[in-house]
Amino acid sequence: MFLSKDNATIENIRISDAATFLSVSNATIRNWIKTGLLESPSRGYISVKSLEHVKHNLIGDSKLTSRANKSFKSHEDRELSHFSIEKELNNDAWNDNIGRKYETSLTESHRNKEGIYYTDESIVADMMKDVKISRQTTFLDPCCGSGNFIIQAIDKGVRVENIYGFDTDPVAVEITRRRIYHRTGVWSDHIVCADYLSVAGSLKKKFDLIYTNPPWGKKLPKSRKEELSLFYNTGKSKDSSSLFVFASVRLLTRGGSLGFLLPESVLNIATFQSLRELFLSLSIQEIKNYGKAFEGIQSRAYSIIVEQLSPRENHQVRCVEEESHFRLQSSFSKNPNRILNVWTTNEEQQVVNRLLELPHYSLKGNADWGLGIVTGDNKNKCKSQLEDGLVPVYRGKDINPDKLNPPTKYIDPDLSQYQQTASPSVYYAEKKIIYRFISDRLVFFCDTEQILILNSANALVLRRDFPISSEQLVSFLNSRIMSWLFNRVFRTHKVLRKDLEVLPIFTFGYIGDLFNEERFLIKSKIIYTNGTFSIEG
């Protein structure tokens, strides 16, 4: 409790003093008063009791204010946004832009927590450009938001009584219902405020069209995620976007069309393999890249359009990147982890298949792996000058195929003080291979000096019975053909262990410790022209 100069207990203090005490702004204190987090017995003052409660129970004693302030401010902003939109909804004059206004009013933290990113109307129209409509066509948007997919369905000719939508946000649901009414003059009872994942399993109706942009990475309790994954049989694909797809495919009529806007990771990350296998069991019509479609989100957005039919043997998928091309759907099944590498043409995929079919080894089970050191506090634990007792530590960007850049960081070699480290046997191996972790190409180096690395680099140590040496493996992985293969299959900005473990490792094409790409390509009947590889003849 605060004491005055004469040791009397102070019950209330000025807002400015409270802000100084918590290391926040006066405006933040006023926001917390408005939301009820702080008690204000009189204008300009707050109670010390409520102040100490916030500090010790809601914020803590160190470095906590920015996160707490952001969370509280997000909650307050959302309440104010709801109030403002509800007020507009109750006005007699209809504003057709109210949906867009509500979407932009949601805070970034709320969007991240709920995985909500509303879809631009131009993307919605493009995703639904090929849908076939009859008088009986039924339509479902499992997470309708403010109704962009539903309005597009109406514009395409779907009757209002055949349109259904779900969302957990009551304001968004009310906006959708109002938009439908002002578009058609009909009040729909089929737009419901409910958790689709909770009710989808009990819905008796099936739908000809199911189109949506589901929540990406919505924060769900682990137990709830496991429960839903088990119920919808999603395998290892347990992200919220996967749950929505699996739940929706069950409700799709035979020959019906499903279109989802999904993050790029669905195409190439191992945890989404079960989802990709579901797509490959259906007839994929189109996979299209819409680039970075959402402000503040670095992931590209891809639409995946499928029909509830088993794919024909020679079924082709329209793949749209910068340009459009077609791929045999069966060709994706030959990729490691069923990766949907739509950025790779049919001709390039033939080379990928050739490389995967040649006799080869893999690193899975043939190496010991180690992450770079996570210090937990690089600012204080990584020094810019060499001091007594310190040793050089290398970052991913210091690694080149034939050398290391001169060190610019130094750390204490006592590994016990760091947040996370690999086994010392990896760092101090007689020979270890280190590589850039954050990279869109393969960059490897053979270390014989037992150097330490930070977590922007990783390491592996070959088992003694592996048929090629560490030097040969490094030369091979740094080759043009292997960087091309890695990009054509995985196209990631992180070099993941799971991806490296499925790359084919060949034992031919070496002259001493160096991989001879020209000799390898001749023997494999592969040629290099115009920046890419193709099958000879």
C-alpha cells in the first residue's frame, strides 16, 4: 500500500501517478477505468487497492504492461465497435457498406485469436465464377461473417430459402441477415448464430455448394481440438481450417462443389497431410494463388475448389499461380507427404518424379540432428566483441557453401545457461553439417572446428555407416539440382528437418568429395535449360 510522507496510508492517487507506477500512458489508465479494471472514486483519481490488484494479478511485476494494455484495449475497442455497428443497424436508413465497416473495425488481436480474416468481394466472386445453379441448388457458408459469400450466391441465382449460414459473432450474423433482406426483401431464418463445428455433425441437410473462408489457426483449447479432430476424423490435421473442411465434406451432395480459401501452409506443411489426402480423394477442380490477401498476414491465400466425386484416372487440376497451367491430380500423390506443389508444371514434375524414383538413400534415421542455441536473451547473452571466456557463435546468414563469414557474435560456451540447446555431442562432433534454417534455398557447410551456432542455423551429424561422407553430402545438397528440387516440391522459407529427411540422397555423380552435377544429369537423362530442368528427349 502507498504511504504518504507522514506514513499515513494513501487510498487514492492521481491518474498521472498511477500511469508512472505501471509504466503506461495516462490514456491507458483512463481506458482501464472505462472497462472497469480500475476503480475511480472521484474524477482524476483511482483507488490504490484496484491499482495494486491490476499490477499483481492481471499484469505482474515485470515487463507485462504492453501485453496487458494491448489485450484490454482490444477488448474495449471490440465492445465499442459492436455498440457503434448495432446503433447503425437500428437506424432506418440502410448502409450497404456496413459489413465492410464492421470488418475493418475488428482489432488485430481479436482477428488473430479467432483466426478471422474477411474475404474481399472480388476474391469471393472469382472463387464462385464456375458454380452451376439451378432452382433447387442449396448453399452453405459455415462461417459466414458479414455475408460476402452468401450475397454472391444470391447474385448467382441461389434462392434465399436454400441458403444457410453460421457464425459465432452475433453482430456479423445480424449484418448478413440485413444484407439479405435489403437485397431480396426476404428475412432469412437460416442464418444462425452458432458454432458450426458443434452443430455440423447433427445437421441432416446436405448442400450442393459449400463456400467459405474458415478461421485460420483459431485458438482452441487443446482438449476441444482433440475432441473435434476425433469426431470429424481429421488425422493429424487439427488446425481450425482443417476442422471446417472435414466437417463440411460430410455435408456435400454427390457431385456438389466445395470451395475454401486457405493458408499456403495447407499445401506444403506436414501437419496438413491428412487434409491434402482428403482433397486428393475428391475431384480437385482448381487451386489458385491470391497472394497476400489479408493485411498483416504474411501467408499467401489459396483457394481450393473440389467436387464430391472420385477423381478420374487422367483428371487434370487447373493450377493458377502467376500463370495458369494444368496438372494431373495423380501426380500430387507421388510427392512426399502428398504435397500440392501447384507452382510446379507438369514438365517439371516429371523431373521431380524421375529424381524420386531413382535408387537413393535418405537422411531419415541416418543422422543425429540438433537445433541452434536458443539463448532466451540474445541482447544480453550475445556480445559484439570477443571477451575473456567467450567463443564465436555463428548465425544462419554467416553460413556459405564454401566458408563461414567472420564471426560478429560471441557467447559463453557454458550451454547450461541457455533456454534451449542441442546435445553437446552434436555441437562438438568431429564433423558436423550446419545449414541455414531461414532460407528459400539450401545452404550447407561442413564444420570440423566444433563451432557453436544460434537458432537461425541447425546441424546434423551423419551416422558412421552412411554411404557418402559429410563433405560429399554438403557438396550434393548445395548443388543446383537439389536447390531446384527443394523449391519445386516444398517452396518454403524454412529448411525443415522433416523435409530434408525425405529428399533423395544419391551415391553416384561424385569426383572425390565434390558432387559433379553434369555427370549426374547425363546419367539421369535430365537436361538444364532456361533456368529449369526437364527430361531429356
